[in-house]
Amino acid sequence: MTRFDHEYPEIREAIRDLCADFPATYFREIDERRAYPEAFVDALTKAGWLAALIPQEYGGSGLSLVEASVIMEEINRSGGNSAACHGQMYNMGTLLRHGSAEQKASYLPKIASGELRLQSMGVTEPTTGTDTTRIKTTAVRKGDRYIVNGQKVWISRVQHSDLMILLARTTPLAEVTKKSEGMSIFIVDLRDAVGNGLDVRPIRNMVNHETNELFFENLEIPAENLIGEEGKGFKYILDGLNAERALIAAECIGDGYWFIDKVMRYAKERIVFGRPIGQNQGVQFPIAKAYVNVEAASLMRYKACELFDAGKPCGAEANMAKMLAADASWEAANACLQFHGGFGFAADYDVERKFRETRLYQVAPISTNLILSYIAEHVLDLPRSF
Ligand SMILES: Cc1cc2nc3c(=O)[nH]c(=O)nc-3n(C[C@H](O)[C@H](O)[C@H](O)COP(=O)(O)OP(=O)(O)OC[C@H]3O[C@@H](n4cnc5c(N)ncnc54)[C@H](O)[C@@H]3O)c2cc1C
């Protein structure tokens, strides 16, 4: 359907084969029960796909970000939802880039094999939202431990993770010269922490997405679980965002193709007024427009990934890819729902489920407005608004 279908055919075919064992009925049933797609995540892990970005020396497959993005695209294009496990692919990037040799040697091989799941990253807080430098969760050093107090919200996959990357303030905001300083990141071993200073409360939400409120009360973390230098955590988190943005863009592109495939087939089959609805230009044009935008977003995704793989700056491209792809998949979702008429609302058609799932990407992991603000101020050099 698209020229990139011919790129990375082995990866595409392998993911399609794996996903064929998890058809729409599987995800529909999991969605209805608000359950976790354990068997699907296990299959991806065992086949090594979630270790795509871990270098071979640590037991991963050392693939490029372009290839990793094709994996995510194909999962969503097959009707699945990478959000159940995408953290396992990219959260380890912080450890890989900034962890000590001991930390990398002790965690990465186990993450690559799936023995340990590092699916969670705790950044967002209820009272500060996107204004991350104002986070109130603190980590105070006492001897060989840090003591963590505070609260996080919307922290995903905690119940299906062994480890979590946590961002906390180690120096009060009032005592730093730059507001982005004084925050640090830690590896939290959730197996020890939950029930011992960390309370996890699930948030029921619009999609079948395991996400939680976290309450920290004197949680003790061994000092050796600090990643990199104390006070540099915000910069470390930012370093990882470009890969995350590009991978989420790829998921939206997969969703976009799924919606277009689905509505194309339906528009050819559904006969109203004695002809297929797809024969009407009023039906054709929104579908064609969504396709154009998914294709354009895909090009920007490849550009962002290629720059990243070449070690070049890609903040603008990764953010633009994420925004274009989220917009295009949402446009495709709307066309797909609209032209299924009433049937678009029936769970058995899967359109309403995918519609809910792809809507998330207008808000998380970064909202469209904040991407526009980044482009306006950091790319176009317009005056800072905050
Ligand atoms: C299902 C789900 C899973 C998530 N998983 C995780 C996770 O695993 N880890 C994690 O740390 N976080 C997670 N998040 C949080 C997510 O990253 C945030 O919800 C998102 O970044 C937006 O932050 P907020 O909800 O605090 O919105 P706010 O910051 O309160 O913003 C609300 C709205 O106002 C707009 N806005 C705010 N300031 C401005 C401005 N200056 N100019 C223009 N518009 C503005 C925003 O664009 C947004 O639309 C998740 C969220 C959801 C819904």
C-alpha cells in the first residue's frame, strides 16, 4: 500500500506473523476485561523484539531506531496496541546512555532476555503536569540510601514491571540556579518498593491502559540505584525523549494504516443507495486525505529515526513526526468511524477500540500544544512563553 511496505520486509513479515496469533478477538476480549495482554507481550519478548535497541554486547539485537520503529508500526497496524509494552523498548535508553558500567552489566542482559521488565517511567505529577521542573517528589540522601516522598500520576505498566525509572528532586527548586537542575533519576526495584513505602492505585481510564497513581512515603532506595550524576536527571530524561517520540509516531502511523485499510475495505463493500459508499467522493476524500497525511508523517518519522541513528540532533524532527503522526492517525480514526456509520460504534468491529487508543496520543506522552510550543520557541526562535 505504501512504498515503505517494501522496506525492512523481514521485520514486517516476522511481526505480522507473530501478530497473526493475536487476532482482533484477542485484543477485543482483553479490552473488555481491562486485562493485560500478557501472552502477546511474552511472545514479543521471547522473540527478542522488545530488546531491539539493546546493544548485542548486552544480549539485545542492537537494531537501529528505524528498525525499532517498524516493529512498533507493524504491531499497531496489525490491530494490536504497542502501548502495553513500548516502555520495555525505550525506557532502558536512560540506563544505556547514563548508567554506570556495573548498572548496565547487571540490568541490561536481564532486560534483554525479559527476565526483568523495565516498562515504567515515573515523571508526571498531579499538581505540576507538564511543568516538570516543578515536581514535588523529593529524594533525600541519608547515608547509603535515598528517602523518597511525594506523588506521581499516570504512571503506566507499574503492575507489569519489575523496575521503574523515577525522576525526583534532590535539591530544592529554591536552591538551584537553573530550574532544570537539582533533579535526579533512580532505578526503583518495584518488587521491593511496592508495599514498603510505595503505594500503587490504578486509574480506570478511557483505554485499556494499565496506569496508576503512585504515593511515596519514606521509600528507601539504595544510593547505588542513582543513575548518572545527582542533579542531572532532567537532562538525562530529555535525552531519551527523541527516541520515544519517534517510536510513538511509528505506532500512530501503524494505527493510521489500520484505520485506512479497515475503512477502504468497508467502503467498497457497504452498499447504500444502490452503490458502494466508497463510490461517493464525499466518502473518498476524507479517506484519501488521511492517507496522504499518514504517508507524510511516515516520511518525517524516517527522517527523525535516521538522524537519531546517525547520532545527529533530531529534536525538531522527532517532535514533528510525533505531532504529524498523532494528527494523521486521529484523522484516519475519524474517517474510519464516520464511514462505518452506526457499526463504527459496535465493539465487534474494533474501530471504537482503536479510536480510543489512538486518541491518547494527542495528549500523551506529550500534548500537541507543547510540541507546537517547542517548535515555536526552540526551532523558530520565537519568544519563550514559559
Ligand atoms: C494513559 C496515560 C498514560 C500515561 N503514562 C505516563 C507514564 O508512564 N509516565 C509519566 O510520567 N506520565 C505518563 N502520562 C502523563 C502524560 O505524559 C501527561 O498526561 C501529559 O504529558 C500531559 O500532562 P498533564 O496531563 O499534566 O496536562 P497539563 O500539563 O495539566 O496540561 C493540560 C492541557 O493544557 C495544555 N497546556 C498546558 N500548558 C500549556 C501552555 N503553556 N501552552 C499551551 N497549552 C498548554 C496542555 O497541552 C494540555 O492539553 C500518561 C498519561 C496518560 C493519559
